[in-house]
Amino acid sequence: MNLPGGEPLAPNKAAPAQPVVILGGFLSPARLYEAMREALARLTSQPVWIVPLRGPEWLLSVTPVGWAYLLRQLEQTVQRARRDSPTGRVTLIGHSAGGVLGRLYLSPQPFAGHGYRGLEAVSDLITLGSPHYNQAKLTRGGLLSRWVEQRYPGAYFTPQVHYVSAAGQARQGNPTGTLAERWVYREYKAIGGDGRAWGDGLIPTRSALLQGSDQITLEGVGHFVGFAPTWYGQAEVIPTWWPLGRDSQSV
């Protein structure tokens, strides 16, 4: 699936002709998504925005007050992107914790005194390796995942929003294996309860597949750069989950 640097990616006519917004994951600064943004722009021929967060700002996500701060940053980017949208809406892509936060953003109900009303601004939510089902208690984003799932379970705002969840299946945990396999075992066990599961090297596959969404399992795809030879935002991987899983199947 290697693509020469200047070769355009094959577009899909089913995708909405509207801007795309990327919300990155925990501790991941916006600059790490620049190559992904460029590949998506080539694929969609649409403006692609990245929520301009710095890695340390994600440390705020351990509390609801921090969620509100991150939601405000997301809202500002979405509203800027909407100004030039022919549909008045955007496609929101959330990587890792960004996908869980994106689900909360959709709600018309006020959160921490502010109504974000992402439901009016987002037509499609694509989550990539997001820990939607996360039993971890004080770390690994468990509080955010459980809070969102309790109030807006699964693809809650269907059909107003089309949900897609992509999950990598690159590494299996092993408590007696290599150092990497033992680390993966601990992460999977903390998040999903089964350390021997398969996942993207950080999030178990089953935890990242949102109930009621179009679900896509990506063989050999890792959570981020370094977790596997490829990751969700790599140019040759993007066409496997875009456009929006409307005709999705495991690949």
C-alpha cells in the first residue's frame, strides 16, 4: 500500500464535501498530526483543521473541569471550519481520547455551564483507536470514557450523526512474553479487563469498537507511530477507514 509522495489518494464519492477537523489524543500535540492532515486534504480535496492543542494541555483531561477546557478548544476550531463549509457542518475525526471527547461534544445538553451543541455542527464522527469502553479507574482516561458512556451510550445521536469507529489489531498481550508484550498485557488488562486480547498496542480492539457505529477492524494497524509498522493516520491506512465506513467491512 505504499504511495509515492506526490500521488493523490483515491477519493470516494460518498464522502461529504465539507471540512474535516482532527482532534488528537492524550498528550499528543497538534503538530504530530500534520502528515495526517496533508494526506486527508489530498484524499478529500477539503480543508482539514487540527485542534491546536499542546501535549501538556491534555493533562487537564483527568477532571471534568479539564474536559470543559478541551471542549472549548474543539468548539473554536469547529466553528472556524464551519464558516467555509458548503453544508454548514464538518466531519470530526477523534484519535484515541479525542474520539471519546468528540462524543461528549455532540451533546446539546450544557456541560459545566456551557452548551457546545456539536450536534448542529458535526454530521460524521470518526473515532480511531478510542477507548470507548474503559474500566481503568484513575488513569488511562477511564473516568472520561465511563462518564460519556453512561450518559450518551454507543452511537447515541444516530441518525443525526453518522458514527464510525476504527480499531487496530496489531499486538496481542502476553504476561510471559517479551517486554513489549508484557507492557501491552498490562495496558489491555487495565482498560478492557483481558490482558491477552488483541489491540493496537495501547487500546484493546473491542474497547475501540463503539456499539451502534459502523465498525472497522484494521489488521496490523497500531495506535500511533512506533506501536506498529503503520498507524491510523498514515497515508496508506487512511483510505481503509475513509469515507466514513458507509460501506464498511473489516480489512
